[in-house]
Amino acid sequence: MTEELRALFVEEAAEQLTEFEAGVLRLEEAPGDAEAIAVVFRIAHSLKGSSAMMRFTEITRFTHVLESLLDQIRKGTRSVTPEVIDVLLGSGDALRTLVGRVTTGPDSPPAEPDEAVDSVRATIVALLDGGDAADRVEAAPACADAPTLYRIDFRPSPEVLRRGQDPLRVIEQLAELGELREVTPHLGALPPLAEITPEQCYLAWTMTLLTTQAPEELEACLSFAAEPDGLRITRLPGTEAAAPAPSEPPRRRAHDRDEATVIRVAVDKVDRLVNLVGELVTTQSMLAQAVTDRSPDAFAKIEEAVALMDRHTRDLHHSILGVRMVSVKTLFARFPRFVRDLAQALGKQAVVELSGEETELDKSVIEKIGDPLLHLVRNAIDHGLELPADRRAAGKAETGQLRLLAYQRGGNVYIEVSDDGRGLDRDRIVTRARAQGLVTPGEAPSDEEIFALIFHPGFSTASTVSEVSGRGVGMDVVKQNVEALGGSVTIWSEAGRGARFRIKLPLTLALLDGQVLQVGDQVYVLPLVAITESVRPSPGSVHAIADGGEVVVVRRETLPLLRLGRLFGVKALAEDPTEGLVVIVEHEERRTALLVDGLLGQQQVVIKSLENHFRKVDAVGGATILGDGRVSLILDVPGLIALARSGAEMNGAHR
């Protein structure tokens, strides 16, 4: 077995188990859902067959027992009770453990026994004790000490031959499970000569196999390729220990697979890349030909070829970044199970609604936003949702509603976590903030400022510390992680109706459409999506205010004014605002005006982080290299707006 096949099995099994868990949760909500039953049974059966082919016998044995339980549910002989749901979810966890510990050697069990897996298997066996004798016998773990001789009658399906597959390859796989002593080919049952078709001219086989494997593992190895009723496995009596069992290969732990190195890409995205590369090759040939041309119109041809090259390069860049885009479905899939288990542990009832799962984000963003979302969901269940009795007293349904929503707007993706619980306790937050000195006695902060206090390190309104919350180390991590991605978090809450946390994230961390600004002898890049308009201030529109700051009046709207030259310690070309330009930026419905000397055009830039070599600088989100080779700072709009509100630029702190 190659490492590539093992990695493929692990990847596919992980996806199947995620789908299995989602199906079980659907089954919990609707116990009679025939489609959900069919999904979980199909996944268990598929995993059983693929693990048998790969010779991961522990997975095969477990899934066979699980399949027996699911078969009872499918046939209607067993009801879907909370106990059964718990067992099915536990089976998914056990299979994840087994899949994560598979080894490269055939027939190699996990390096050491796992009590949790054995406990789940024992629970399934106990449930099956109410079934027929066949279930109880098959549920027993196969003994690996005494080999048994089986007679196997195998007739491949015509569909297998029609697809061009070789049944002998299946028999070769079977030979790896033991000692294949005899293989006798013979013609299958043929119809009259006048009615015969090419697909019916095939062989069947009768084989004897000495093996330590259980019959269900042999069946799983052959059943997918056999004609209906074309497989029969018969145990031959008196053959135990007739020959030594096949030697067990040495155990070797597989290298842990790095999930971050794998991205599944749609075929149309790959086709697009191939087409763009072909166009680039053609354009390069045109450019090379134009360079060697000595005709009068050679320069025009070079300009045309360069323009084409620029367009194709931009398209190729976008397409390559599109390959990294992954739907948030992979991120949201973990939360239904998490919500269920946490709500039960807290004595609450909760369901989660997922929306916008097809929204795509850069894979690196997906990987880094998981923990912040986990904190928000945990807090929503622990602090937001009430106990069933409290919800009844408030006139609500006993089951709380939690919603995860994702959508794209402009160059950003928004993820919202909302609940219909009690909402944030404004008075309690203020009381705790005053006790910690975060709010002075005479200060009257707005709701927005009060709710933002929960992101302060060490701040918590919980009266006791539990395993879930109370230490004040969750929400500040949320804010730090989101801001590290170039995003932001805003809060809405209403007492008795619930709360909503909205995370704003960039589509990708690598590319930015920006407006290049000139300030003195320096240039800066401002994200294009944050700009609403640019105007030249009219005389008398700029006013100084009491705290030393400035405001500008644009169309009867008064906006805080930031002079970028003063902020970064750069001498502007002109001190008179009317000789410069005001660029108005907006973030989360807040607007600020930036005074610059001029606009140098729009440009798509590659973002480079500064924090690997420098400390984080307020109002600076990164750096880039412009087309002329100059290094330019990329401005952080949320940071600029925060500085404008605080007037920090007038203190010279950033010079």
C-alpha cells in the first residue's frame, strides 16, 4: 500500500464521517427521516468496504457492527431513541480515532488499544443483543489466532466488465488477506446461443482461502464487484490451524498527515488555469517576436503585447487565488455537534441554523477563524441562551436558536453568530467595568462602547469560573485573532431578544485592490473598497476643534479630519487643506476624511506582513512593492478611524 493511497483513504474517510455526523443530527431532529437513515447507512457501508480493501481491519470490524445496528433502524425493527443517537455519535468519534491511527502496514491494528473505541463497540454489541443471533455472532470481534478455510464462489457483475475493470485484480486483493490455495475458473450460466451478448461471456471462480479474517471482511472485499447473488462464502469445517497464519508485517506508525497541504479544487478552476497559461505562452511569443522586429510599428506591437501580458497575468493571479478559496461549509460543519453536546452539558436545549455555507474564503483565513467562532458559539450557549424553565417564563420556546450566517459583500466576507437568548446585560457590564477601572464614575459611554468592553483582556461578567467560561480569556482572543486577519468584530444586542456578533474578514490575505496616495515625497496604499469619495476641500470647510483635532464639512456632513502627513511625520507639499485632496473612507458605518496631496492611480498589490520583522503599528496593515520598485505602506482603515476618534495623531505618538 502506498502512502498516497493511505492519505486518500484518510481524506475521504474524514469527509464521510463529517457527513455521517450531520446525518445523525438530522436523524435526532426527525427520527423517521428515511433519507437521513439512508445517508448514515450508506456511509457506514462504504467505509466498511473501503477499509476492507485497504486492509484496515479494526475499522472494518467496527463498521460492520455499526452497520448491523443501522440495518435494524433502516428495517424499522429498532426505534431511534436518544440512547441510539448517543451511540451513533460516539461511533463517529470512535471511527475518527481509528482513521487517525491507521498504519501503512496491511492488517496492522492500532499501536495500542483504545478504551473509548472498545467502549463504544461494546455498547453497540449490547444494543444488538436484542436482535437476532446472526447479529450477535457477527458483532463479536474476530479471533486473529486460528486461521479458517473458506470456500468462496464469486461471479463478477457484468457492469464491472463493461467498465473495463479486471475481476482478477479483486482476487489478487483477496489473496492478500490469507493463503489462496485453489482458484478454479468456470463459465457462468449462459443463455441460449441466439440470445447471448458479449457481457455474458465471462468467467466465474470458485476459490478456497485460508485466513484469519472474519467472513464479513471477505465479503466487503468482493461484494462491490459481484453480481447480485453472485457471492457465496462457506466455512469449511475442521480446518482450523491447518496451516500457519500469514506472518504479520512489522508495525510502523504513519506520518501524521498535514491537512493544511490539501485543497480540493473544482475541475473548472483547473481548466481556467490551463487556458490562462496557454494564453500567456502565446502572448510571450508575440512579445519576443515584437522585440526582434525592426519595422516602424514595432513599438506599437510591443505595447500591445505588454498590455495583453498584463491582463493575462492579472487573470492568472485571480485564478490562482481562487484555487485557495474554500467554502465555509467545512468550517460550519463542526458546530451542530458542538452545540448539541455543550447545550446538553449545561442543561439547555439548542439547535443551530447554518446559512450561506457556499460562501468562499481563503483557506488560510478559514484555518485561523475557527477558534474565534468557537469562542463566540460557546459564549452564546453559556451566557446567551437561558435554561428551558427561564425561557418558558419569558414566553419563549424551550429550545434556543443559534444561527451562523456567512455572506459576501464587496471585497469582504461577513460571518454572523446570533442567538435568541437574554442578550448582553448592559448594566452588569458597566458595573464590572467600573469595578475594574475601565469606566470612570462620571462617564456615560454609549451602548457600542459598553459592549466593546467584553473584548478587554481579563474582562468577564460570569460570577463563577466553570469549565466553559468565567476567566475572561475568550473574547479578547476573538478580537485579537480577527484583527490579525485584517478584520473587525461588531456587536448588536437587545435585552431579552438576543445578541449578534458580526465578523468582517477580507476575502484573501494575499491581494488588494488599492488607491495609491501621495503625501509629500511618500506614497501609501489605501484599500479601494473603503473609499466612498474624494473631494477638494472648499475654503472655510476645515475647522479646528477644542481637543486640538480638526473636522471638515462635506455636503453638510461634519467628519473628523486626519492629515496623513502629520500622522506619519512626513512634510506635506502644502499646508493649506484647499490645495490638497480629502479622501473619505468608511468602516462599519463610520466615516473619516484623510487629507493627502494627491491621487496617483489605482493598483492591485500583493500584501506583505510587517509583523515578522517589526512591531504592530496602528493604522498600518502591511506593506507592498509598487511597480516602480518603491516600498509603500498599506493603510489600515479601522485603525485610521480609531485614531481620528481619539485625536491621537495630534499627540505626535506616531512620528
